[in-house]
Amino acid sequence: MNVLLVNPNITMPIAVRTSPPLGIAYTAAISERMGHQVRVLDRPVDDTPLEQLVDEFPPDVIGITATTPAASRPRTPAAAWYPERGRCAP
């Protein structure tokens, strides 16, 4: 199964990132250990367009992380992808 994990970009009042997205890293490692192919799109450091990544690596599942400041952002990439290609679970 192809698993795409996304850490959305958010605008903060300060331009500091104190740590990488460990939740996505753990999820990616476990998914790989289970035999899945995994890609991580870490938006704060990777500006690859979601559409390009999806064309290169068609995901069966997209997981989107959300910390408190980013809680309203995860639906944006999901809404852009799934209405055309399948369904989106809230």
C-alpha cells in the first residue's frame, strides 16, 4: 500500500521550528516496517506541489498531521485531492 503522510505548512508569528514532525516520522517507520511504501511531505521544508507528488506516488492512504496551531489546515490538501479521486474521511 502507498502511504502519503503530510505535515501542512502553517504561518506562525515567529519563524522558528523547534522540532521535526515526530508523529509522522513514527507513523512512517511503523508503516514501512509493516511493508508499506511511504512518502512524507513536510511542507515547512518541502514545497513540492501535492498534485506532482500524487502523480509520482499515487497514494492509497493520505495521513495529515495537525498540531493545535494547524488544526484548521489539514482539510485543505485532503479537499483538493479526494473530491476528484475518491472519498475523504473527516
